[in-house]
Amino acid sequence: MKKNILVIFLVFFTTINLAYSAEKNKLLLKYKSTTSINNKASLQRGAKYYVNYCSGCHSLKYMRMSTLAEDLDIDEAIFSKNLLFNNKKIGETMTISMNEKDAIEWFNAVPPDLSLTARSKGADYIYSKLNTYYEDDLTATGYNNIALPNTSMPNVLANLQGEQKVIVDSNNYPIELEKISNGSLSDVEYNQLTNDITNFLVYVSEPAKLKRYSIGFWVLMFIFIFTIISYFTKKEFWKDVK
Ligand code: HEC
């Protein structure tokens, strides 16, 4: 009997919990990325945007620049000229030299390494983080964020996206973000830019996947051709038996 009561309690609380998180994520459901690591052009753009807009604060400590150049078909000379991370050598990983103490003083938090974020928190989380900044006078940065509420990361892409404000329901619950001023990019361009950055971080979180995909293709081709050969071999052998 005691056990039953415990089960009823557990079911009750998980249901409440699930209902709550579903509610919490309703607005976030609108922000879905469409990433494909086979889209090299998108990865190249994403890498460029990342180096321009994110690398000042966020390291990618597992990513070696030479691997990146090779995987994304970027010529090493061009890479060294345009994408080199904090003046490092191309054989090095993408760490940064920001001091943790400074970071805490400037942002109240240490910008986390983003090498594995796409795997641990999902592509949509990154995409929605970059898309759901809104004005909020109560925060230190002047902005708040739906994906990571009260984030201490500044709204670094504000001049590209423009400004948004939040619309809340009667329970003070965010239901919509509304554009209040335009940035230098159109909505479509901004969505693509943030999608490219997300795509790039998805690739970074598992660079070997690119190779696995291309190896996978040849393995399947081999099996396919081998099946045909074995079929005809079998036919040939059985001809004599009959
Ligand atoms: C000025 C420094 C700065 C820049 C530039 C910056 N960030 Fe951040 N970012 C931060 C800080 C600080 C945090 C920690 C925020 C927190 O915990 O509230 C953060 C957190 C994040 C997180 C959440 C990580 C997690 O584990 O939850 C993501 C994702 C992120 N940043 C992506 C980006 C991307 C993509 C760019 C480039 C478009 C970028 N950031 C540019 C400072 C920065």
C-alpha cells in the first residue's frame, strides 16, 4: 500500500513538472534550427561569423584549426589570413586568453567553452539563444533572453538583428517577441546567420561525424556492389549443380 501511494505521488509530481516545462518552452518551440553538417558553404560562413562575433569570449578548446581548415575545404593560406584564432598558429586548438578574473568582473560569469554545447544542450538551444534576446531594463546588460533567462552574455548581435521586446500574458509569462527596431540584416538574413553559427557549432561538437558520413557512403557502396557480385557468383555455381 505504501508503495502504491509513493507511485501515485511520483506520477503526480512528474506530471506537474512535465506540464510546467512544456509551458516554459512554448515560445522556444518557435525557434528551431535547420542544421546540416554536409552543407559546407553554411559551415564556412558559420566559422567566419564565429571568429568575428564569438571568439573574443568563447574558446573551442577541442577544435584544432588545421582540422577545421581541412574539413571545411578552406585553403590554409586563406585560413591563416582571415580566420586565425587570436593570432595563433594553424596547428593549435582554439583556446582564448581571457583571464577568468577579468571575465567575472566584466560579465559576472566566465564565458563557457562551446566545443560541446551543441551536443550537451542541443542545436536549437544555441539557435534560440541567439534569437531570443529582448530589452529588459532590470538586467545589467539591458537585455534578457528566453533560452537562458537572466544571461550575463551581452546581446552581441543586436546591431545585426535589431531590438526586440517581450509580450507577456496575464501571468507575466512570455508569449511572443516583437521587433521594435531594425538591425542591419533582414529577418531572413539574420535567421540564416544564426543558423550558420549553430551549424558550425554542431560540426565542432563532433568533427569526426563528417568523415564518418563519407566513409559510410563508401561502405554502403561496397556492400551494394558485393551483393551483386555474390548473386552472379551464386548463379554461376548453381548452374553446374543442376
Ligand atoms: C562579450 C563576450 C561574449 C561574446 C562576444 C559572446 N558570448 Fe556567449 N556567453 C558569454 C557569457 C559571459 C556567457 C555566460 C552567460 C551566463 O551563464 O549567463 C555566454 C554564454 C553563451 C551560451 C550558453 C552556454 C551554455 O552552456 O548554456 C551560448 C550558447 C553562447 N554564449 C553562444 C555565443 C555565440 C554563438 C556567440 C557569437 C555570436 C557568443 N556567445 C558571443 C559571453 C559572450
